[in-house]
Amino acid sequence: MQHYLIQLECSKCGETYPHAKPHNVCLSCGKPLFARYALEQLFDSWKPEHLLSRPPSLWRYKELLPVCDEEHIVSLGETMTPLIHAKSLGEHFGLSELWIKDESRLPSGSFKTRGLAMAVSKAKELGITKLAIPSAGNAATALSVYAACAGIQAYIFMPKDTPAFNIDTCRLAGANVTLIDGLISDAGKIVAERKADEGWFDVSTLKEPYRVEGKKTMGFELAEQLGWKLPDVIIYPTGGGTGIVGMWKGFSELEKIGWIGKKRPRFISVQADGCAPIVKAWEAGKSSAETWQNAHTIASGLRVPQAIADFLILDTIQKSNGTAVSVTDDAIRDSMQLLPTKEGILTCPEGAATVASLEQLLSDGTITSSDQVVLFNTGGYQS
Ligand SMILES: *Cc1c(COP(=O)(O)O)cnc(C)c1O
């Protein structure tokens, strides 16, 4: 198979690394590495029409994905997720163009699947046999099922109060699960300390270059579903930030190959009141975020006190003319009821947080009734 991956490049200092070997972060500055592709070549040779005969899965965008040989793809059927016109919910809020990208349909029940399908496939291609992850929950479930499918060992570190669904599913899929007394950031420290001795490759959010490549396919699908036009606003529940950072990167690639124009959606990052480091940094006009103390929220995917990509998330919000807001757990609970009542879409607390943000965004004029707004329902309901 022909591939267009050229190299890895540091998102901060620009230092480059060959893609044929495993890399985590930039060795000079410790920041995330991005995959870079031969976009000029694709500009001439790859057109949206080429997609028409391909199956509806994220692998349809393989030219802009990092797996060099299709033989290494580890797949559980990563279906394109529907973009649903939420007419009743829109009417409730006075928005005629309210849409929901429903990521709950993916294998393992959340959008984390996109990133881990990519990271595990690439790990397989690179001959890696042991993967370790600190997780707030859904990433661990996604890694466990893809690692099982690939015949790779998964080592999971997550808070002991992670939702039972995540703990159970990791164990059911045969992963090595360690529950810790602390948060995802503490789990990350354990992985960092032990990985060299244990021979683990660390697939922490954005400390591994390929999960974000999977996440960017959310943006590709959205653009394709809207006829290669982007909406006015994307509202996204933000934890580690791969969703926002990935879509932003993906849109830039689509522009460079000539598939979309210059217009970008305003990115609105939603966090929970009990863990809102990005919102705090945004409101203070800072370009990086401080660690959030005593993080707590029912939205476990948003319980990320410190994100390595903080500067990239904040930069995306700023460049897109967006904003960051937080919502209470009570508002999240109310929205977990409102969304299914109005639209029949069952949701996780993180997805509900985007619905919960609408009232304040409309009342302060951040969004207006004529905007085309896309909410990301990042996962399904789990009891
Ligand atoms: C991890 C997670 C998030 C946060 O996503 P990022 O892209 O890491 O910011 C949101 N929703 C759910 C359901 C998650 O599992």
C-alpha cells in the first residue's frame, strides 16, 4: 500500500523524528509530536470522489492516516457515526440548526475508540507488544478491546473510583488492571516511572503521536457529512483535549489538500465546574493551564486535572474565535434526561455537558439562533 506519512514533528519546537520507530514526546522540549503527511502530493492525487466507493468507516481516510500497511489495521468495525439533526432539542433552545454527532455508536461505546484503534494498529505495525495507559475510564476500555484483538498486552492504570463499566470491561478483555488511589495524572506518573523497566510503550493522551490521528477523523466525517463545509460552532467536552486538537489538525490538513476552505468552526470547550483547568486558563488569558486541585465531577472523562496539550487546546480555542465554559454536575444530570427525552439519544455525562452549556452560551450571545451548532455526544450511557 502506498502511504503519505513523512515524519513526526514536535507541535511546539518543530523538531522532527522518523516515523519508522516508536516515539512518545519531543526529546528536546517534552511536547506532543504530530504526524506529518505529503499534503502537496495528496492535493494533486486525492479527491473526495475517491471516498464514494469506500466502506463507511474511519479507515476511508487512510491517505491521511499513519498506518503504512493496511495489513496492520486492527479493526472492530469503526463505523462512521451519524450526524443527527436535533430538531426538538433545538426548538427547546431556539436553535434551528442544532446537530449531534453521536459517537456512542462506536465499538467500546465511546469516541476513544477512534484514537486507540489508530494507536494499537500503529503499535502493531511497529512491532510493539506491551502497551500501558493511564486512563480516566473510556480510553482504558478502548485500549483493552483493541489490544485483545491485536494480541498485544495492555497494562491499565486508573483511579479506583473509575466507573465500574470501565473496570469490568478492561478485565473482561483480559487487560492487566491496576486501580490506584488518585487521579489520571497520578496514574500517569506510575506509568512513566515503571515503563522502562517493564518494557511498556506509553499510550497516554498526546504522549503518543497516533491517538490524535484517530480523533481527527471525527472532523473528517463531520466535514464529509456536511458536504465539505464546516459548521459555525463545535461544542466539545474537553478532558485531555485530543478531540479538539485532532479536529483542528484534521481541518488544516483538509484545507491544504483543497477539500475545504478557510472557514473554521468556533470551538467551544466544555468542562465541569469541579475540574475546569482550561476554562480557568482561558478566562485568565493564559496560554497554558495550571494543575486543577481536588478535581471532582460525575463526568469521569473530564476529570483531567492537567493536560499535556493545554497550550494546543487554548491555541485552538483562540484561533477559532471560540471559548471555554464549565457546567455543574447538576446541569449535567438534568441534560442526561433532557437529551433522551427530546431526541431519544442516550448519553454519557460528558456528552450531556455539551447540552448543559447551551443555555449560558445563548444567553451571553456566544452562539445565536441562526448558528449551525454541532454537539459531540462522545459516548453512550453506562450504568
Ligand atoms: C475522554 C473523554 C472525553 C474528553 O475527551 P478529550 O478529547 O480527551 O478532551 C469526553 N467524553 C468522553 C466520553 C470521554 O471518554
